Amino acid sequence: MSGERVGAVTFKGKPLTVLGDPVQVGDKAPEFTVIDNSLMERHLRDYAGKVKLIASVPSLDTGICDAETRRWNEEASKMGDDVVILTISADLPFAQKRWCGAAGVDRVITLSDHRDMSFALAYGTYVKELRLEQRAVFIVDKDDVIRYVEYVPEIAQHPDYDAALAALRAVLEG
């Protein structure tokens, strides 16, 4: 398969295969189709005109993904209306909605890629053996140009929050 990268990510040290070509800073952000918590289709274009922090995570029901999404929710409370934070996983929309309610997450928009893995294939985060997303963070500007990319090499590690937030602030400051 095109874009198959053996060993591009590990899970507790075990190499896994990632599908989809990785995106890079300066690329036009690829369009995708995911499902929101009300079972409506959502696309990149639905967030046009906003700066987007997009975090892909394996599953909200795991410790690191839970902590990461809570952190992004906390950071979102400090952002203006021109920023949207999207967390995308292969979790079912029902599970995402339940998790958000239980975690008190109300500023991050959780989106499900379970149906087609559209986001995962477009952004190069599809972990083949697990059919989950690789942990990654993308900053996309108002013109849908990618300004920051981090593919976390080990599933059981946090992203570099400080670097992502610095990149986000730099985009906002223009």
C-alpha cells in the first residue's frame, strides 16, 4: 500500500506500521470526513477561517489520551474565538460523547474517524495493526496551511505541548 511506513511508530517499544503519507509544514491541509458526537459528518472546511489545533489520539479511554485531551481543553479556555481545538480518534461518537461528559471536556471538539479512517489516511496517522490513530498534533492556519506537525514516535508518550502551543501562538500573532 502507498504510504505504508513500517516502524514509524512504536507501542511500548514494539514497532508498528502507519498508513498514509505524513503531512509537512507548508502543505495545504488535506480535507477529511469524520463524525461528530451528534453523528453528523464534519470536514476540515467546517472550521474555515479559524486557526486549528488538531490532535489525533489512539483512544480517549486510555490514560495518556485522557490527560492530553483534558490539557487541550484547559488550553482552549485561554484561546479566543478564532481558534478551534479538534481531537480525532477512532473511538465511536457515542464513547466520545460519554467521555466528554464524564471528563467535563466542553471546549475541545471530539471527532470520530472510526467509519473510514479518512483523517488518519489523509494525515498519515493510521496505525495498521491496531486500527487506531497515531498520536500527533497539527497546527493549521486560517488559510488551511499546516504550520506545525508532531508525530509522536511512541504511542505511550505525550506530545510536546509547549512546542505546539508556541507554534499556535506564533500563527495567531501572524
